[in-house]
Amino acid sequence: KITTFLMLNFKNCCLVSLKQVKDVMKDVMSDLQQTNSEKILLSWVRQTTRPYSQVNVLNFTTSWTDGLAFNAVLHRHKPDLFSWDKVVKMSPIERLEHAFSKAQTYLGIEKLLDPEDVAVQLPDKKSIIMYLTSLFEVLPQQVTIDAIREVETLPRKYKKECEEEEINIQSTAPEEERGSPRAETPSTVTEVDMDLDSYQIALEEVLTWLLSAEDTFQEQDDISDDVEEVKDQFATHEAFMMELTAHQSSVGSVLQAGNQLITQGTLSDEEEFEIQEQMTLLNARWEALRVESMDRQSRLHDVLMELQKLQLQQLSAWLTLTEERIQKMETCPLDDDLNALQKLLEEHKSLQNDLEAEQVKVNSLTHMVVIVDENSGESATAVLEDQLQKLGERWTAVCRWTEERWNRLQEINILWQELLEEQV
């Protein structure tokens, strides 16, 4: 969510883009090949390291063991930090230590990895992804569509090439670099062939979360007709949708894993049928929750906008009546006699009480929620800003007149009191 504020005298308006809310909940599950965070990260790395002939990143494990890829990412964006030729001549451990130290010193990235843990046959995928994500956050992040498409086809395109490269590396590597033989390059972007047990564990975790999310959604109250309660409901549901967003990649990963298992061709017919049924069920439940959540978001938006529109109309009508009331009060002379003055003071106190009561409603507008459609975002904001600006100016004028009038009445009342004391 992107939030901005319009300072309009007496109100701040929280602007939430409806397009962003919709985009957040795209149906990623209908296409098992849709780009996820890992693919984007791998695309970025491959695109970044492409100029380096010694580097060919195919995954998040074995492609990083010799330390060249880490250094290539840094050198591509910070070429003045070190000499690439010197790095090439280092040992894997030295390269890894070099890259982690440079990233810590010049980019402020903590040494989340130990060289000894990376320079092994199959380093921990999650740890490497975590570290690369830290680099991704601080370095330029342009990723082309072509790079992402290349990653989509990477397993098929590079399978044979990777196998040949492994043989070549093992036969030509210097003696000092052979102590820790590299693992066979995985045939998929997900590093190693997916096994049924890992898939079932991941599926169980996602289904457990999905069940909890379904319960949370069902427990939400019916949409209220009170504007403040609807605002709270809107905020609560927005947080719920952000949670869905945070987990959508997990759902997608499980579906991809199931699809990978089927593609590997190592399952029995019964196992393959069971996985297909599980994937269908998971996708159906996710889609149902997504659609229902979007529908509630839309209904909350409609109700909230109508209630807030009514608020603005009521405030405008109240200001019109109050302005007419002030015009009549201005026609009354202030210093005819003491009895007339006392009557004016009472009338003015009544106006002050009405202002205080209306202030509560005005305060409700200080956190007005506005959903801006992508097709009319700027124009809708401009119209709203103009409307709120005019209402704010009218409200300020009424408050200023009320205060000034009260001060004037008090001054006259004091003069009358002093005059009466002198007469006595």
C-alpha cells in the first residue's frame, strides 16, 4: 500500500490506490510458470553477471560455491572497489571472504554467510537467497522481461550445458580447488529434484495457514453502517489482504513443486493422481479466498465512500445554515442596552455549543479514507482536494467569526459592568 496525505486545513486524507489493492491479489495460481520472487532474484543475478565469462549462475546453491558470482555482482555495480582479475586468481574461500568483506564495508551488509559454509558441495539455498536479497535491496534492481523469460526456460535450455560444464570444471580446475567437489548442477531452478516428502511437508504448512486465513475471513463482522466502524473494518481487511499477499508466493511454490514432481516422471500413477487432486484443491481454495476477499474489499470501499460522501454533504448543509445564522446575528446592534447584550451573549453561547458538537463530526474527517481508481486517480484527488479545501475555508471562517464575536461581546459586557459600578 502507498499512503499519502493531503493537508487541507482541518483534515488529512489517506489515499489508497484501488489498482494496487487489486494488483496485490493477482491470480498467480492459474499459471504455474508465473514469475515469483526467486525467479526475479535469479533473473537479476544472471542479468548482472552476464558480462563475466567465468560466471554462469543457474541456481541458488552450487553456482555460488566458488565465490565468483558474489564478486561479479559487486564488481558489476561497484567496479572501482576491486580488480576482477585479482579475484579470479583467488581460491574459493578467499573469493567468498573478499566478497562478504567488501559488501559489509561498502554496502553495510552484515556477513550473514561464512565462506566455509558456502564452499561446500551443496550450500544452504535459503541462506544464499537471504544474503542475495540483502544485495538486491541496496543495488540497482532493473530486471528485463527477457531475463525473466530466460529463467522460465532455464531448466530445459541449460540442462545439457550444465552437465558438460560440470565435467569441464572438474577436469580443468587447479589442484587447490578440487578439495571440495561441486555438486551436480540441478536440472531445475529450484536447485535439486523435488522429492515427495518435501512437497507434502510444504503442502501441509500452506494448507494449515490457508485454513487459519479462511477462519479469520469468516470471523469478520458484517459491514457496519457507522462510518467510524467501517473505517476500522476497512483497515482490518486491508491488513488481512496484505497477509494474503505475503503468503501467495508460498502457495505458488507448492503448486510449482507439485508440477515439478509430475514433470520429473518418477511418480506412480496413484501418486501423480493424488498430487493433481491436492493441487486442484489448493488452487480452488486459494482462488475462493482471493475472490471473496476482493469482493469484501470492494463492498467496504463502496459503503465507506457513500458514508463519507454523506458526511461531507451534512457538513456543507450545516455550514450553510450556520452562515445564514451568522448573517442574522450580525444585523443585531451590540450596545443598545444591557438586557439586549445579555440576550446576545446567550445566543452566542448557543452557537458555540453547536460548533463544539459539530467539531466531533469534523474530527471524523481528519482520517478520511479515499480509494482512488487507476483510471481517474489524479482527477478524483483534485476534485476531492478542492471540495475539502472549500469546506475547510468555510469552517475556519465560521470558527474565526465566532471567536472574534465572543471577544467583542465580552469587551462590551465589561464596559457595561464598569458603567453600572460607576453609577452606584
